[in-house]
Amino acid sequence: MMKTNKVSFCAAKSKLLNSLILAALAVPSMAMAADVETTDHKADIHVIPASEHTVTANVGLVSDYLYRGISQTGAKPAIQGGFDYAHASGFYAGVWGSSISWLTDSVAVTGATSSQVELDTYFGFKNSFAGDFSYDVGYLRYNYPASYVAALPAGAAKADTDEVYGALSYKFVTAKLSYSLGNTFGIDQSKGSTYFDLSANYPIADSGYTVSAHAGKQTYKGTVADALVAANSSPTYTDYKVGVTKDLNGFVVGLAYSSTNANRTQYTSGTNKYLGKGTAVLSLTRSF
């Protein structure tokens, strides 16, 4: 009787030992399977790369459209907007437009054109290097769609302008040079005219505010520009601007003050408004 119990106990003990051995052998296999499953799952998450292409849109309202310090709307409001494409490589292209009135208001082209729109197209390449440095080079065409119903006077040309530009930035400070490839903003034979500007845009941390300062010089070259200088009506001038913007949940509100030393004879419109005077401008923009 005791012998039978001993045998049964030994058999049970043997079965238990075998079960423990099999369980121990199974644990590494289960762990390995779990590792493989987890690894594959993580790999699946990272297989889809971020898009290299970005398309954005913007729209804005300004109390006065100033460009390089000169009013393009006769001190009246303007509506503006555009589309931009950017590639991860640094390439970008876009189109931007604004309502204007300076051509129809101009003494030089009164009765010759009915242009009410500026439509700009551009492309370029920008990137960063050496940490806090960046560069930007590109091409920009200013288009002024219009019906020219009369011949332009001597010295005047269609306002369409082509420029190439290059900019170098360090942190929040940028120096930029724009070079005209032909007639420049309505002045005939003005190839080689330039605009040099130095600007700073400093964001105040965790506030949504950005403060800015700018100084630029528009220089006209060529025989027509020289003749205007001789007639005490030089088109060359310097402009200055200071401003602040505030981001309000994607809507950017801005206030800036701009002034120039532009020649009053050259930059007074046919409606007798001096377009280069000191002006405060309110703006509201939104990007999508």
C-alpha cells in the first residue's frame, strides 16, 4: 500500500516537473513573439514620412497699402491675399495680390491705364546654415494688369517690374538687396535700379507679440532717372518703419508707423496726395 502511494507520488512529481520545464521553455518564445510584434508595430508607425510639400494661403486687410514706404492706394484701405507653396528642400513659389490705385492716380499715366490690381508672382530658395544664419535668393515679378488706352508720356513705362533678390539673415536681423532687370515701377530705361533694406523682427517669448524695425533705400538708375534728378524730381528715396504685431489665435493684428524722404514733386498723386508722408497703418491678417 505504501509502495503504491510512493509510485503515484513520484509519477505526479515527474509530471509536475515536466510541466514546469515546458512552461520555462515557452516563456522566452512568448517574450520573443511579443518583442517582434511590438517592434513591427513601432515600425509601422514610422513608415509614413512627413510630407515634403506645404501649401498655405493668406488674406489681409490694411488701412493703407504701403510698399517701400510709398502708398499704393492713395492713403485708402486695401484687401490682400495669396497662396504659397514650399518644399522641404528650401524651394518655394507663390502668388500674391492687392487692390491698388497709384497707377490711375498718377499724373504721368492719367487717362492711359485703368489698373486697379497688383498681382505678384515669385519663386526662390531659402535655407539655414551655421546655426543661426540663413539665406534667401529668388525672383519676383510685379504684374499690373491694365488696359492701356493711350500712349504713355516720354520717360514713363508700363509698371510691370522684374526683380531678383538675395537676403542674408542672422537670428532676427535680415539684410536684403533687390535688383531690377528692366523698367522699374513705371520709370523707363531704369534697369539696374536697386532696393537695399535692413530689417529686424524680434518675437517676445510667450507673448504673441513681435516688434519690428526697418530701413531701406530705393535707388533708381538710368537716363530717365538722371533727367529727373536734374529736374529736381529725383525718384530715389529712403524709407523707415517701426511696428508691432500680436497673434490672436491665428489672426495677426498689426500697427506700424512708416515715413520717407521721397521727393514731393515725384511722389504726389494726381489727386494732390503726397504718397510718401509719415503714416500709421493698421492691419489684420490670417494664414491657413
